[in-house]
Amino acid sequence: MSRLSTTLRTRRDARRHLRDERAIARALASAPTVESAHEIAALSARR
């Protein structure tokens, strides 16, 4: 059972990471200015 819960947690974490990455990519693509895009990229680099 422990291996199953570890696998599920790992997959859930991977999906969460991909969801965050897609959200950052959307934010960068829709940034109104180059400076805004740079700030978003800088914040995402600190995570």
C-alpha cells in the first residue's frame, strides 16, 4: 500500500508542476509589456 500511495503522490506532484508551468507560460504569453514578462519570468525562476 505504501508503494501505491507513493506512486500516486509522485504523479499528483508531477501534474501539479506541469499545471504550474503551463500557467506561467500563459502568463508570459499574455503579459502586456516586455517588463511584465521579465518580472513573471524572474518570479518563476525563484520558485
